[in-house]
Amino acid sequence: MTTNQASGAYKAFFLGPKAENEAWVRSEFQAILEHWFQWRKDLFPGDAPVSVKTERRTPAYLEARERMIAGLEDLTELLEDELPKFTPRYIGHMVSDLTLPALMGHFAMLLHNPNNTSRDASKVGQKVEAEVIAMLAEMMGFDPTRATGHITGGGTVANFEAVWRARFRQDHWLSLALYLAEERGVKLDLFSAAHMGWNRFAELLAEHNVPLDDLRGYSGVATNPYEFGERMTRAFDQPYRGPILLVPENKHFSWTKATNIFGYGEHAFWPVALDARGKMDVTALAGLIQKAKQETRPISMVVSVAGTTETGEIDPVDQVQAVLNAVREREGWDIWHHVDAAYGGFLCSLLRGEPSSVLSDANTAALAAIGQAHSVTIDPHKLGYVPYSCGAIITKDEQAYAVSSFKAPYLERQLEVPDKWSTTLEGSRSAAGAAATWLTGKTMGFDTSGLGGVIAETIVACRAFRERLVAELPFVRPLDPSETNILCYSLAHEGMSLKTSNAATEAVFDRFVACPEFSVSKTTLSGKAHAKVIERHVGAYGGVLDDDRLVLIRCVFMNPFWREQAVAEKLTADIIGHLKDWFLPAKAA
Ligand SMILES: *Cc1c(COP(=O)(O)O)cnc(C)c1O
């Protein structure tokens, strides 16, 4: 804990569960409005106002104003029923109170409403976006002068952006292979060609004197993918089945969506097995790379996850990268590595500044390796404590960012950066998320003296909660490991059958849903993906493995105020009381 954190400076960055910072926060929001009004007044001093006092008193005008006032009253009344996500009683999903700089930045930018898709519609917005991408890149260990990217509508879109780019790159290499086979009778080893890397691509172009523009007609993306497949089958004398994605078995929905949207088909999704702790098994990954080689399936990308959505587990990103580095050394295969750090990306702020010792060495090494990947997804609207919708895709350099136009990104760095609209999946994009994240970074800082310190304390609070639950309630069975600020647990007596435990845990969850005092969430691990995790979990209390799914109550400790002793003690005691009352396995079964 740094002095800054210990001194309670973090309390300045959140409104507080009782709006404790109301006085000065009100005046800051007022300042934003005043600045916005004054900006209008000062610009174009020669322009006359469009309304005068008498007009603002006509019945039509007054009636219109009343309608707005009443409408807004209705809306704010409706919002009284919104889920209160600001309070430490909310430990349901990956959302909590927002930071004040995030709210202020978002609001200030919102009033100016830049559209970051185009320079004609955004001047400051685009600049803020470029700066915040550099800040996030630096936090995650990329070279901020080379890394690039953009703000997206969230992690799902950011993951799609990575797939789009990885496919674009590989399509160039496959096009060249098809061109050489069809036009020059040169048959490359197809699997190696699919991962040849830009240097080899440039060498081959030069060696065979291939005009780059000619490759367009040999591209599976720029022409007809079915015809492309037939041509590949003919050219290489073996059925061409298209590229695959290697993604951990606990796949987030976004990866299934990606195989659908990009036309890979869901069978192109090759799940990489998880170990008994729910992390990607790198030996299995190495095996699948060999299998892909044997079946001549180009690998579009390997995905590792830094902070799974269900349990917050961090894959060994460093070991995944080591496997990819090794095949690159040995075979010359350049395989795209994407890190889905939608949730865990901001844990990298724990590695910046005075180091925090909250994370294990293994997780620290995993997070420190993100900067070696080709691309990463990070969601400021999760552990960045900024408003929805704000995700980001970052690539390690311009080359990895290139997409859509059939140009060769290796040839030259374009002097004039084109407008983003042609290189983003989304069209119009708000600058508000960029501003929210930017102001958070500028004021709190993405290191342990700021946001990193806040997150570190949430992990500490999560552990303290877990320890007290386990100490007082022997039937609480936490899922191991819980390494970040997410705690998942099932409820089971020693030796209990999993079916009975699942029913009882589900019944307790239903009681939480019906109880307005707390919000928690539920996650169910199931199937082959989690078989080892479930076996280990049930084995730990000598339970009977009579079900293939494991129901867990999930608590996300993002709210910063859980670190306050009094808050934590009161809420923990209340939850323990409920669990005691609600856990009635005999009835549930
Ligand atoms: C949340 C999450 C996503 C999706 O992000 P959205 O912002 O909800 O679109 C993808 N991957 C992981 C690991 C996530 O935690």
C-alpha cells in the first residue's frame, strides 16, 4: 500500500455511497456547463442570438419547456428503480461506482459530441483518443510510440477487430501462395506459407517479381471464399478447409460470435483444454498447433485470456507467448497472439509504480507478457471504472493494425494517417469513452499510486471476505484459485453430492435475487471444458461427482469501499447471516 492509498486519497476519486463529495462535485459539473455555455457565447461574436425574451414567453415556447421538464422528471423517477451499482452492496457483475474523472471526462466530451470516425467531425476527440490509446498501451507493456489502436463499443467488438486484422494479414500470405501455385507453378508448403511473416512475404514478392496489386484476385477475402477454397484445393492437391482459431475452452461468447460473423463457421473454433485451475493448458496448445500443421489448417490466431469473465482467472500469457516464440524460432511460423484482457487488462496497473505484491508471481509474469502479443482487448468500462460503452483494441504496431485496404503494411509507414472509418468495424464512434479514460489516467494514473492501488485493495478485500466466509461457514466452498477480485463459491456439506449442492446453491442464489439488500451473480461451469475444475472442486470436500455442472455464486469485488473495515465487517456479517438462514440443502434436494 502506498502512502497515497493509505491516506485515503482514493476517496476523492469516487462520489461516495452517500454522495459524500457532493459539494465540490456539484460545482465541477457546473463548471463544465459554464464552460460549455461560455464557449458558445465567445465564438463568432458577430452572430446574433436567435431568440429574444418575448419569444421565450410565448405559450408555445412555455408549453414545450414544461413538457421537457415534466418528461425529465418522469425519467429521473424511473431511474429510481435502476439497480444501485454504486453501493458496496452491489457485488454482482463487473461494474461498480464510476470514478469522478471518468464521469466528468465523459460528460465534458459528451457536450461537444465529436464523432471519432472522421477528422471532419472530431478534432480534439481524435487527439484524446490517440493519447489514451498510448496510455493504455504503455500500461500493458507495449512501446507506446509504436503501438496503436482505437476505442470500441466494448470487448466484444475489440475481439472482432483483432480477428479482422489477423485474418487480413494471413489472407495476404495465402494469396501469395495461391498466386505462386497458379501462376508460376511454385508450390510452397501451405502451412508454412500461411504463417510466413511479412519479411518472407516481401522476399517472395521480390524473388518472383510479383506485383502486389495482382494478389487481389487470389485473396479469399477480396474474391469469393468458396471459389478460393476450390482453387486452393486444386493448387495444393488436398482439400482446403480454411483457417482456425485456437481459443481457451472457457471461450467467451464473443469468440463464437466471431466465427459466425467472419464466416469461419463454428467448427473453426478449436478449443484449447484448460487445466484443473481453469487456465489454458500450454501443452495442449502446442499439441493443437501440431495438429493444425498435420491437417494443414492455417491458424488465424491464438487467444489467451487475462481475467476470465466467470472467475477472473489469468491464463499463462507468458508461456503461451513462449510456445509461439519457440515455433517461430524452430519453424519460422509467425502465429498471431491476441490477449483478451477485457477484464484483466487494468490489472497491469498493479505492475506500474511502486510494485504491489498482491498478485502471484505467475500472474505478474502473465500480465507482464501482454506487451509481446500482436493485439490486446481491454475494457475501460470494466476495471477502468468508466461509463459504458468503452472498450479498446490495441495492436503492437501499425503493421498489426493494418486492415481492409489491399495494401502492404510492411512497405512503408503511411505518412498521413487515414481517417479511422475505413479501418474500424464500427462507423460513428463517440469520443466520450476516450475522454473518460483519458481523464482517469491523467488524474488517478494507471499505476499503484492511483487506479492500480484501488484495484489492489479490491483484491485484498475479496480475499478477506473469502477468509471470513470460510472461517465462519464450513459449507462455503470457494472455487480455487480466486486470484483477482472475483470470488465464486458453491455451498456443500462435507461429502455431499454435487446435484444436491447445485440445487442448494441455486436456491440460495434465488434468495439473493429476491433480496434487495445485495446483488450477486451466478455462474455455472459445465461440460468437458471444466470437467477437471469441477472434479478438483468437489474432491476438495469429498463430495460425490454425480453432475457435470457446477453452480457457483459469483461476487465481483470492484467497489472500492469494501476496503473500509467498517463497511466490510457490516456487509460480510449480513451476508453470513443470510447464508446461514438460506442454505437448506435438505429442502432444495
Ligand atoms: C467482458 C468480456 C468480453 C466482452 O466485452 P464487452 O465489453 O461486454 O463486449 C470479452 N472477453 C472477456 C474476457 C470479457 O471479460
